[in-house]
Amino acid sequence: MDTTNRAKRIAARPALWRSAAVLALLCGGAATAQEADLLSVVGQPVLALAQRPELTTGLRFNSGGHRSVLAARLRDAGPPVTQVAEHFLQGWACQPSGCRDGGVFLAYDRRDERMYLMLTEDGAVRLSVPPDPRGWPGALRAGVAEFIPALAEAIGSRR
């Protein structure tokens, strides 16, 4: 009887491997579809990037007492979201009076699944995630230079 069960298990192994291979292909396809879906925000306002499920929790958690101001700035006018250095998505929006008076810069690293956020108000940075822009990737420097030129020099200077 034990020999019969062993023979059945051995006979089932190729089917098990085929199932595992199909599952791996399906999961890989899901990741590719999710990646393509995330890239759909390219060309859209920065609000579209902020509304992505990959960012909403992080934005809620990190915005703290700035949540209403952040929500307002994300609805301001700005250039469309762009892809930078293959794995970053970035965009910004500003008040009509200028980004120094009130603006938001938002970037997302698709490879490391990390968010970069800067909120300005009344000529000062009110919120920065991560807090020290010197640790931000240098690939974001050009975008920050268009957002607020004076801040761009600090981006990535610690790396």
C-alpha cells in the first residue's frame, strides 16, 4: 500500500511543477500589468500620481498636520507627470503666484517603491519626505530645479 501511494506522488510531480510554472508566469504577468498601470499616470496632473494606491497610504501617513494644504496643492496647476531615469515618476503643482508661495513636488521610485515629497508654503519648505533632500536621488534634481531652482543644489548631494 505504501508503494502505491509513493508511485502516485512521483507521478504527480510533473503536474505540480507545471502548476508552479504557470503560477509564476501569472504572477509575473500581474506585476507587469501593475507596472503598466502605474505608468498610465505619465502625462497626467500630479494629482493622478498622488491617487495611486502605491502612494495614498504614504501620503496620508506622512502629511500629518499638512494634509489639507497638501490636498489643495495637489489640485493646483503644474506640468504633467514624467518618467525620469527609467524608474522614477515625478510631477509637481503650484499656486498661480508661484511654487515658493505654495507648491508640491511628488516623485515615486518604482524600483524601490519609495516616495519623495516636498511641500512649500510662504517661501519655505513645510514638509519634506525623506526630511533631508541631500539624501534624495540625484535623478530628481532636474525636476526639483524646475519646481524651485534654489532647492535643486541640495538634492542628492549626500550620495
